[in-house]
Amino acid sequence: MRSGYSRRLGGSRAPVSVSALLLYSLWVTVLAVATSDPWKLGFLALVTGLPGLVLGYRRYGVLVPLLGLSLLGTFLNMLLLYNVGDPVFSIGPLVVREEAWRRTVSLDLRILSLAGAGLLFASTVNPRDAVRSLEVELGMPRGFAFALAFALRLLPLVYRDLQEVMAVRRMRGYRRVPITPGDYRSLFMPLLSVTVERGIWVGVAAELRGFSLRPRRRVRPRFRRGDLVLLVLAVLQGLVVAGLAGP
Amino acid sequence: MASRRWTVIDFALLGVSGAVAAVIFYAAWYVWDLFSAVGPLARPLSVGLWFTGSIIAATLIKKPGAAFLGELLGAVIEAILPTRGGFTNVIYGVLQGIFAELGYRLLGYKRWDIVAGAIAGALAGVGELLATLVVYREIFQAVSDVGSEVGLASPGAIIVYWLAANAVSGALYGAIAAAAARSARG
């Protein structure tokens, strides 16, 4: 499990701190939501979206084609809903008009920026380091951080339980792919029951080990060289979106 | 009523609801794509799946704040996993969580049954609409403009449709989530 994360950030020698990367990704998300200007969104997509997609493709390859489908879906929806104005270009007999094209470009560039910012963080940071950073550096409440860490730990266990339930279903002659509501009920209820039971006992064990009495630990985030690059990029993108620099 | 103070067991159950919600939210993207293929106006009917985090957490924990934190936690994990929405999931999580929490608040934090789940799910739809108006305003604008252009509906009517579809979808999935969580907790 650990080896899968070995190339991710989080160690003391990592060039960028986890909290700085998280704040950077959140900042780009806010900027992408704030503007509708295609040029400004294009700048965000170029500076953050594209590197995020390239890094994300290595680890979450399946997301990139799905993202492509989303972009195509946006284009088709806008074509269906808003194909008015002067012609921009045509694909065979289909004429794409100004409004459809302008709105598609804006929305798709925003989607690229948002997905890229998320992938930039998710593909370079170990989730456990992210939780630790959120708690000790950024002050996330301890109970919520515990719930988040526990949920991340539970995900592979839920997957393993799902495989077991599926295997038992096959042995009992149920259909492989659940179709009816009854199928889904017989699939998910055992999973939920087991997971809830596990949660209760983990809570009891943590309480018995004095989780509530554990002193709160705060660490001042250490500034690293890579953080300066992120800071410069964040300021630059902020200036462009605010209209103080760039196109 | 039992103590409203959160214990470690409550936070562990919050983690359980977060993990379950994250799996549902992840799968919901595919359901969303399926509904999107039908058309933009069919999309809101699938969004109720994204409100189930708050209902599962509230039904399992039965304490004030559980609905909000459950929705937020599911959204944070959805962003970390990651999904196509990136960190906008957190914006949705916050707004949907606030409105789902409002549902339980209106019931005085005394009911945690299927009806309460349906009400909280329906109200979470208001949060979804607000988040979509902020994050993907172009989609809404296009739907609204076309609705008025073809004489089918005014922008106001589109908002009412959007809200109603969210509420129906939220109430349906909310009731199912509450029933499942009650059954699992025993």
C-alpha cells in the first residue's frame, strides 16, 4: 500500500508542502468559479488545468476520457440549446453558431481548470498526509479529521467486502450484474451493516485508548522552495482573473 | 433525548457514512451522465444521489450537525478520490449539507426516520440549485433562455422546475438512504 504512495508528496524532503498545494488548488477552484471570461479561464486551464490533467492521467487514467465525454456533452447540450448568432464554423451540414461556441468554450475551460486543480492535488498527495496536514497544519477539528482518516481507511475494506458479497451471491445463483431494486438491496444492505458494525467497534476501541484525552498537536507549516512557485502562480492567476494583468 | 455531545463512536459512524457516501457519490457521476444523455432537463432527477451522505450520517448518528458533516465529509472524500468535479464538490457539499441540516432542524432534531430523510433530502435540493447557479451558471442560463425562447417556460418557471425535480429526487433517495441506514443500525 505504502509503495503506491512513494512518489507522492508528504515526506519531509518533498519540494512542495501538502497544505500549500491544497490551498493552491482551492484558490484556483475559486478563481475558475468566479470568472466567465474565456480568456481568463483559458489562462487558468493552461497554468493549472493542463498540468493537473497530465499528472492525473498517470494515476487516474480513466478520469481523463470521462472528462473528455463531459466536455463533448457540454458542447452537444449548448448546440442543442443555444445554437444562435453568427456562424463560427461548420461540421458537415451542422453549423456551429456564436453563442453555442462561446458558452461551450467558457464552460469547458472552467471544467478543465476545476478538474485539473483537483487532479493536481489528488495525484501528488497521499490522502493520509492530506488528512494529517489538514489537522496539524491547517487546524481541521480533530473529530472531523478522525472521521476523514477512518473513511479513507474504510474504502479499501468496503471494496473487499463488496467482492466477498458478490462472490457469495454468485455461489447462491444470483445474477452477476444487479438489476432490480431487490438485487441492490441484497448487495448493499450486508455491506452497510458490516461497515456500521465495524465503525461502532472502532469508535469503542478509540475511546478506550483515550482518543478524547489526546492533546491537540499543531505544527506551523514549513515553507519549502516549491511553495514559492505555487505562490507566484497563484498571485499571477489571481491578477489575471481580477483583470489587473494579462489578456 | 440522549446527550447531544459528540463521542468518538459518533465520529467513527461519521467516517462510515463518509465512506459509503463517497462510493455513492462516485457512482452518481455515471448515473448523472446517463440522465444527461436523456437531456439537460432530466439531469436534476438524478442529483438526489448526492444528498444521501447527509441522510445516512444523520440517521446513523442522530445528533445535530450530523447531516451537515456527513454531506461535507462525503464531498471532501469525493474531491480527494478524485472525481471530475474537483474541489467544487466541497462547495456543493457545504450548501447541500446546510439545507439538509435545516430539514432536521425544522423537525426539532426529534425525528430521524424515513419521513425526516425525505424532507432533508428534498431541502438539500435547494443547496444543489444554489451551488449550480454559482458554479455552472452557463448551463442554467442556457436552459432558462431556451425555455423562454420556445415559449415553454419563463426563467422563473425553470427555477421552479429545477427545484421541484431536485426535491422529488432528493426526497426519493433520501427516504431510501434513511431506510437503509435505519435497517443497518438496527
